[in-house]
Amino acid sequence: MTLYGYFRSSTSYRTRIAMNLKGLDYDYISVNLAKDEQLADAFKSLNPQGLVPVLQTDDLLLYQSPAILEWLEEVHSENPLLPKDAAGRMQVRAISAMIGCDIHPINNRRILQYLRNELAVDEEKVMAWCNRWMSEGFAALEKILAKQKPWKILLR
Ligand SMILES: N[C@@H](CCC(=O)N[C@@H](CS)C(=O)NCC(=O)O)C(=O)O
């Protein structure tokens, strides 16, 4: 298998972490986001979205890290990523969605570049944008993680 990623990309390292936890052997190809290599035709022929990570197997091209993680879990069941119980799995998926759907996408490089380059937002305001959504998102996440059985919070 070959993983295309970038060292500062959190979606790439969540995929690397899962593959390493499962003890999988793979080659790694760096796509330098700082040089916009993700937008080159060569990479876009792998993923038309121009986003890392991409995982290539002998017969599949996988993209979107949550889908890759689920595929890894289904095909390589060793060292499972998800708990056995349904409530525990729900919790892992909920926490993953907090980061993957609500925090990460609005602070992604292309979003910040759009703010800077297309909307002429100055750097201080771009940082204020990141701080706002990351602080709010991770503060809620910390509260959830502080509970032993966080999915029961709403039942109290
Ligand atoms: N939902 C996608 C998001 C992938 C994504 O946004 N990757 C970022 C790096 S963390 C990227 O490639 N950004 C390129 C850019 O912003 O131009 C996933 O989870 O795989």
C-alpha cells in the first residue's frame, strides 16, 4: 500500500496513526501542501479534490480519511480502532465528527488561503478565526473527554 500525505496534515497523520496501530506495512509519498503539490494534475488524477490523504492499494484508490479509517477497520481487523460496545463506538464516531466535520474543515489550509488571498482578510483576523473555532471545538471536546462515560452526560 502507498499512503500519500503531508507531515503537517492532521488528516494524513490520523491515517498514519491508524495504519501504524494496526501494524501495517506501507510506502509513504509526501505531497507538499506548502508548494501546492496537491493541486498538480498528477495528484489530482488520484484525488480530484486535491486533498491528502490518499491511500493506494493494488486495486483501490481510497480518499477521505474517515472512509479510509473505516476501510482499514473492516479489511484489517487486527488491533481494532473501535470499542466493542455500540455506545463506545458511537462515542468514538461522535468525537471524530467533532474534529473531522466541525473543527478541521473550517480551519483547513485552503479555507485560510481563501480568507487571505480572495477576501483580503489580514493575518491577525485569520488567526482570530482559527482560535475561535478551535478553542470552542476543543473546549467542548475536553468536557466530553473528562467524563468516564461521556455519552451519558445528557441523561443526568
Ligand atoms: N475530509 C477530508 C479532508 C482532507 C483535507 O482537508 N486535507 C488537507 C490537509 S489536512 C489538505 O489536503 N489540504 C489541502 C489544501 O488545503 O489545499 C479527509 O478527512 O480526508
